[in-house]
Amino acid sequence: MYKKIYRKIGAGKNLAEALIANSQRQEHHLITDWVECQQEAYMELDWDFQRIQKVIWDLKDQTLINFLTRIKVEVDTMEQEYDRKWLKKILRRKMTFQELKSVQCLMSAFNKDMEYDRVNWAYERAWEDFNHFWEQDVDKENDLEVAQFFGLKEVPEIEAVEIEDQEYDISEVEFCVKCGEPTVMKNMAENKEHYSDELGKDSEFYCSECGEIYKYDRIHCQKNPHVDPKDVMSRVV
């Protein structure tokens, strides 16, 4: 089994494996970028209600609970309309001095949460999302689907392959239509005895992995987009 070496990512049997195996490489930051983007999303208004709810219960302020009940806020079932803008609005509500102090305390605690605990909460949620979607929704055998998951328009360039711990530039190999494995082209001439006839040897591809022999054709060109089709077809006798 060979490994593909993707530009700026590293080696793996496919893009998914390469990303995970080389996630600590400085120039490769697709996973951390995905998580950080998701973390930022959890810092937005849409998720305020969950943190406001937590802060309210953590304060254990009965005056605050009574006030919220009076203005018909059900803390147990808070939804997205309860956000930082809502907090500012309720300051304009009619309330006692003690209730005002409790609401101000809530706002202060929410702002403090935004700076500290919420950052960690958002980061943990982001990693949970990544692990869920990565394991459940992404076909890791499909390089294009993996690339699109990380917001890439196309699969990163394969610049080399690794065969039995030996690295070869992508220009040195071609892939078999039948088994998909790479053959080092400079070594193919050493296997003349495998060709169907002496005259046809230059117009036929011999796979060093599965032993398949076939004449170069359009399908071989499609399997090897890194090779100029004109160069491939010029080999055909």
C-alpha cells in the first residue's frame, strides 16, 4: 500500500489520513482553523441564551429569579431571543432598587463569562462538533468530500508518493486503472518479460502491483491527470 504526499499537508493513504497524521505540522492548520471557526460561532448572539441561563442558575439570586418570573421569563426554557441585547433591554423595565442590583450583577457575570468560561465552553463544543461530523458525516475515502468539509474548493495537490518507505515525485509514477496502485515508470522497462510482446512493450502499461497489462488509452489518462495526455498517447504504437 502506497501513501500520497499532499502539498503542505504530508503523507497518508488518502487526504483524511494525511490530515490527521500530520495535524501538528506548522504549515498545516486545516483542523485547527475549522475548530476555531466553530468556536467563534459559539461566541455569537445565537448561543447567548445557554450561557445566560447558566449564569442565572450559578448566581443563585432569588431576587433575580423573582424578577424574571414577574416579567414572564422562564429560565428553564430560555431560547435564542434571550441574548446580550435582551439583557440591555430589561434594564429599562420598571424594577425595585434591589432588582436593579440583581440585573446589573447578572450583566456583569455574563460579561465575565464571555471573557473566560465561555471561551473554554465554545472551544470544547467546537471540538465535539468536529469529532461528531468527522466520524459520522464525512466519507474519509473521498478526498474531494474531505477537502470540502474543510472549506477547500479542490483536493490539495499530490506532489509525491511513498512506496515501501521510498519517496518518488508524482512525475515518476503512473497509476494502474485496475488496482489504483502506482508504478515507478523508470522501473517498468526492467520487467520486459511481463509484456505481451516485444513490439508492444512501449505501448503497454504494466502494473508492478497487480500485474495488469493494458494498452495506454483515454481511461489511463483520466487516472493520471498529472501526466500530459499527449505524452501518454504518443506511446501507443
